[in-house]
Amino acid sequence: MNVSDVMTREVITADTSMSIDQAAHLMLTHRISGLPVIGATGSVVGIITEADLLRRSETGTLSAVGGWRALFGNPERLAEQYVRTHGRTVAEVMTRELVTVAPATPLAEAVALMESRHIKRLPVQADGRLVGILSRADLLQALQQLLPKTAATAISDAAIRRAILTQLRQQRWLPAALIDIRVENATVELRGIILNETQREALRILAANTSGVRAVVDRLVWVEPYTGFAIELPPARDGTQSSSEQAGPPRSSDRLSEITPGVEPHQEPYVPSHESSEAKI
């Protein structure tokens, strides 16, 4: 995705002659936290945000300048700070070190820029003119639209299992060979070995996010990688603590004799017990 796919095209702006009172009114009225500032030629010359108005003499929030800084501080820097905290026009208080992107900028690149510069919005320019703005709210809206909705049609257990295995093999945080996936009536049972609790959470999320999944049953065993000891055993089917034999990876005798077409023999679906605790989606 590119910036143009998610940016806001109708941008509320300020100009350099606008008072900070007018700028604050625009931000409050439109419930936004920043305004690109447009110069006489139509190009963006700066941006004014809530952060530019935090340190003000009117609110008594000025940074204290005392001690050696008052005596030996850079006079030009001190004067610049005075202008920004006492100025009454947008031109006097706006941020001039502008970071912009183009409509064709990849969205991942724009987000990386926002993270590295610690900024919440990026003006979007084309041919020297403002054509949009990319904010965190735009990214949130795009995420909401892209999140998977409830499947309109039922998905088979075999298809769910294949989808989970495909995703698992693409991950680098756990070898797929350590995990056995079994699905019954859209309920996923996770079996096998994990090396830390973060892997457990990641596996549960991976399974739960798969289209068609209704619930996830966790039967994973956490094994300490250096000693090989099981740190935490999954609950037995009757709710009691499992024995070490029960807690280990599924044995060949535990597996169903029927194998789902198109999948490996050691990964066929398993009929889970619904008496254990389940993580509902």
C-alpha cells in the first residue's frame, strides 16, 4: 500500500498570518491535533501542532531557565525560545523543520519515518503543493477496514488447518516441526513443544486470527531448552495435571487412522475434548 491509499485528501490548513487563537479554534473544532501551514505560493512551509502550544506564558507552563543556563546560555537560542512561547501568530510558533512524503511513498516507509522522527502526521506533497496528510488516525482507519470480518460461509476443518500450517511455516520464531495442529468443528487444538511463553501467545494469536476459527484449545508443553525439562504441563482432559507422558508430543497411537487428503500423515485432524478450557474468539 502507498500513502495515497489511506491519506486524508481534504486537509484543514493554516496560513502564516493566522493567529494562534484561530489555529487552536480550528484544531478544537475539527478534533485534529495539527495543521499544515501554507505559504504564499501554496507550498507547505511548516506545521503547527498541539506540541507547539504546550509551553506558553499564558498557561504558566514555560520552561524554567536559571543557573548557568541563564548566565551562559546561547542568546540566540534563548531569544528563539522566547518567540515560540510568547508569539501570537502561526508563523512565530510553528515548526519549520518539515518532514513530508509523496503520494507514491510506500506506507511502510512513511510509518517508519513517523516512528523515527516521533511525529504523528506527515503532509503529503506533489509538485510542490499540498495534496493530503497522513496521520495516525488514517492508519487506524485503514487497519479497521482491513481487519478480517466474520466469514460469510463456513470453512472446512481441513482448510483451516492448512491455513494455520501455511502461516506457521512462514514464521521464524518457532520451528513448525515442533507443533501439531488439529481441528474439529472449527476449534483448533495446539499440541507440541514451545521454548518460552511468548511463543505460546504467538501461536494462540496465529490460530485465532485464521479465518473460520471459532475457538483455540491450548495443549502446548513449555520445555526448558537447556535442560529439556517441562516447565509447565498442560491440563489433562479431566482438568487434573497431566503426567509427563501425557504432556509430551502426540504419540502415533493417539492419532486418527484416517488422514486428511493433501496433508502429512503426522498432522491429521484430531478430535479435541471440549471439557478443557478454551480461548473463545
